[in-house]
Amino acid sequence: MALPNYVHKLTASWADMDFNAHMANTAYLNRAVDARMAFFTENGLSLPELMRLRISWVVMKDEVEYRREIQWMEEISITVALAGLAPDGSRFKVRNDFLRADGQLAARVTSTGGFLDLDARKLVIPPIEVLTTYQAMPRTDDYEALPSSFKAKAGL
């Protein structure tokens, strides 16, 4: 069963601004992570739980599409949705839409990654607690099944 659509609300702060007096490109990436971490914390994957599981996310690619400006002190909503997942959970694609107070899409951040075993320092298939949360995430309209990060071993 999929979770309901998730929205993280905030106000664009002074630290988010660039010299053009609008939200800086790096701020979109930072705020996308804030929204994702809020989502995962609310759904049982808090930082202490991830430390207990000895697992973390590794982002391998971020894509940012800009549509409209966000200015200082503007209220924004950031959605969190799953745009892709490998059947074994070894690879994911998460999308964040940045919406202005008037509902217009300001930007879209799509991040592709996998999971890092914090002790072995290598990519792994995530524990069932993590995989279950990802499988229950709200999905984008263009959701796609991703290939596994791990090749099947010959003869198995």
C-alpha cells in the first residue's frame, strides 16, 4: 500500500539566496535533502535508526530543472516521491518538486543513488526496513523500474 503524497513546507531563508536575489542552485539540493530526511524520519527511518542499521544513502546523480524563481521569505512546498526503484532496492530515483505558494512549479530535483554499508564502505542491497519504506513511497507519474546495481552470478 502506497503512502499518501508527502509535502514538506518551509520558507526560503537568507542562506538560500544568491547574488541574483533568488534561491541559489545549491540551496535546491540542500532543501531537497531536508525534505527527504523529514519524509524518512516520519516514516521510521530516522538518523538513529539508519545508524542502528549501519546503512546510508549515496547519491550518484542529481538533476535540477529550473522553472520559476523562489525569492527570500517565500513559502514553498517540496514534494517527495519515488521516480524509480530496482526490484532488489539496490538503486533508487527520488524526485522533489519545489512549488511556490501560488502552486507553480519552481524547480524539480531528481536524485539517483544506492545504499552504502557504513562498515564495509560498499554499495549493498538495503535492509528490509529500508526497502519496505521505499516500496511504500508515493510514486511519480513517470515511475520506472530500475536495473539492479548487482549483476546475477553465473549459474545461480
